[in-house]
Amino acid sequence: MFQLGKTIVSEEIIENDFVCNLTACKGACCVDGNAGAPLDDEETRILDNIFEKVKPFLRKEGVQAIEEQGTFIKGEDGEWETPLVNDSECAYVTFSENGTALCGIEEAYNKGAVEWKKPVSCHMYPVRVREYTQLTAVNYHKWSICDPACSLGEELKVPIYKFVKEALIRKFGEAWYQELETVADQHLRHRDV
């Protein structure tokens, strides 16, 4: 672990490679698991504000789940998250013709219906952030469904922090990311010596 400002960052996001391989996993991270996507307070307000614009891009099952549960819910851990359809996939998920899970919010964003891409936790995956009183932890979330992404990342030689660059900048800012790159370069140089 190393500290960047008010964040504690795991070396794993520097040392491990990752590139989403939707062909192999079909977006399983949006379907598997027992909780929705983590949300921060600001994102709960955004979801409330954009729901009517996103609604046309969602499946009827997702719309029904959102109308019954709300645009966001409090999870078992006491944190905000997206609601689920039948305790399975995220309510904001859509499926392509070949069964790949896609984000309805991101589809609305891509079509210009909304200006918000998707929850930052989804955008940053496999990086997970946990807020504490004094610091924010930035960690690598290992999940077996992402094994194909790890293999593709190794093949292409793309470290996690580079794969999620846009999302990390969105969350922490350009200056923070530049610091991360400097630390990563130094860390990898020392490791390879």
C-alpha cells in the first residue's frame, strides 16, 4: 500500500493486468453477485434526476424493479447501491442480442439522453473504493468471473490502473492520476531490479 494525498492505494492495481473481455464474460459483473453497484450520495441524487430519461433504455423488468424499490436502495452493508431484478442482475442492465449484459444508463449517455455515463464504481471496476473517516482505500477487487479479463490484460500488457484511467481521473482528478503514474513507474522499476 502507498499513500497519495488522502488515499491509500494497493500496489495490486499497478502490478496486475486487466482488460474487460465482454466476449468471454458477457458482462457477468452486472448480473452475478448479491448486491447492486455501489453508489455515493451524489450518485443517488443523479439517479433520481435522470430516471425518466434513462427509462426508455431499460428492460421492463428493470423499470418495474426500480419503480418498486426506488432508483437506489440501501444494501445489507448499509451503503447505497443500485436495485436488483429478482436478487440477480442490476435493474439498469440491458442485454444485447447475444446475451451480453450492458448498462442502460451508459446507453442513454451514448445516445445523448443524459450527461452522466454510469456509477463511478462500475466505470472503475475492478478497482473498488472504500471511504473511511480520514482516508479513502483504493483496492483491486478480484473476482473469478474476471479471469478472462486478467488473461487479456496480461496478453496486452495493460495494468489495471491504466485500464481504468478515465474512471480514476473522474473519481480523483487528473493531478492524482499523474501522481499515481509516477509512483507506478518507480514501483515497477524497483520491482524489476
